[in-house]
Amino acid sequence: MKMRVLLPLLFAAAGALLPGLVGSTLLMTLLTQAVINAMLATGVGFMVRQNGMVSFGHAGFFGLAAYIVALCTTNHVVTAEFAVLLAVALPMLLAFLLGLAILRIAGVAFSMLTLAVAQSFYELMLRWRELANGDDGMAAELPPRLFGAGIAVFQTPESMFLVCWAALMVVLAGLWLLSRSHFGTLTIAIRENEERARFIGYETLLPRALVYALSAGIAALAGVMFALYNAFVTPDVLYWSLSGEALVMAVIGGTKAIWGPALGAVIFFLFKDVAGDLTEHWPAIIGGTLIVVTVLLPRGASGSLLALVERLGVRR
């Protein structure tokens, strides 16, 4: 158990030291993007872990949050700080209301419904040029200062990496505490046997909808970070392939550990960069790697790493 706590702490400390150790701006840009996607993968992995359901639509919440930031700041509807809060709150509320309806359906049908919802947002932003400028995308007119910090903090790779890393660590710590609470235990029980949980008197739909809303909120927070860092959004941030990549990251990292999908995202981005330099057919390499990981490492990289550390500890 000590190793299960110590390993994530070492992981968090190592990440905080990276900007001082990495001298390449290009590599820091890649790592910052990896951390943003790690947050998205964490939302997807949390949904799988607590509800046992696979979503192909979390890109919808990610992209919706990014567009809310861009639309609100460009049209000066509200202050930038309120736009950021709104960009997290609205997707969460939407996911909760959607969850009350679509979580009644299990399996592949649920996954297809989440995909349909995300694609509807994609088509909306793609077709409604007067609102979001279509596939040309739109810039976010961010103010000089945001939450008391200069906007350069959010658009410089080294400083934005630390902001994203800190946000990711807070999310992971919060999810870890939640998983050890009564609510976390209840949702696991519902995942394992919903009928039995209902039989002993528990409401099952509401907890599952809350998990769905929370996972959407994490994806939305990642979308906010994306919008602040790039100050530009396109309909691609809503496309189904981004949801698929997030799910691949979660599978590679493993969903048994709260921090597994985040580790999977870092592995995915670094491997993708190396494979992309070798060949333009890098998706085939990623697909082959996913098959190998699924067959040989069913608990993902995090599960295998924990097993290795615990085995070494036992031998000592």
C-alpha cells in the first residue's frame, strides 16, 4: 500500500521538475499538449473505472469548453474568468442531464449515443459559420491578465506545463479521495452488480449520472487549458477521433489506477512523436501497440508498473 501512495507522489514531483530539466522548447510544447490530453484521458478513464461504461463522446465536452472560452472572450459576453468557470460548469450540467437519459442504456448502444452527441456539436460548429467561423476555426481574444496572472503564463510552454500539471495533480488527488469515499464505493458496487445495489435500496441512476458529469467536467477543464494555451479552436476538437485517442490513452495506461490514463497519455504522445518521425503510417504502429498492450498487459502500464514495484518490495 505504501508503494501505491509513494509511486504517484514521485510521479507528481518528477513532472514538476521537468521544465527546469528540459531545454528544448519543442519538447516542452509536446509535453504540455500531452498533459492537456492526459486530463481528457483521465476523465474517460474515470468513467470506465467507476461506471464500467465506455464513452466515445468526451471530445464533445472538451471541444464545447474550448468553444465557450473562445466565443465568450471574442464576443465580450462575460469576463474571461467567468467564461472559464462557465466552460467547465455548462458541459458538466449538460452531461448530468444527458446521463439521466442515456445511462439507462448499456453497452455499445450507450457508446454510440455518446458518439452521436459529440458529433452533433461537431456539425453545429462546422456548419454554423456565423457563430464559430466553420472549419476555419476562431481565435480566442484573451485579456492581458487572467486570474491575476499575465496571459503569457498560459501561452508559454514551460509555465503552462506547470499550470496544467498542477491542475492534473489536483484532479487526480480529488478522484483518489472520491474513490475511497462512500460515493466511490457505491458507484463501484453499482458497476459490479446494479441489480443487487438496487435491491438493497440504493438509487443507481443518479450516482452514475454524477460520475458521468464529473468525468465530463474533467474533459471540459482540459478543453479550457487547450483554449488558453492555443488561443485558437477549430471543429477538430469536437471530432470523434479525439475521443478515440483519449480511450486509447486510457487503455494503454490502464483504468484500475486513477493515474493510469494520465500515464497512458504521456506514453501515447511520446510514442506518437517517435513513430511519426519514422513513418507516415504511424497510426498502424499505434494500433499494433494497443493490441499488444491489451493482450499482454491487461491492466495497462500503470498496473504492470505497480505489480513490478510491489514485487521488488516483497523481494527486499
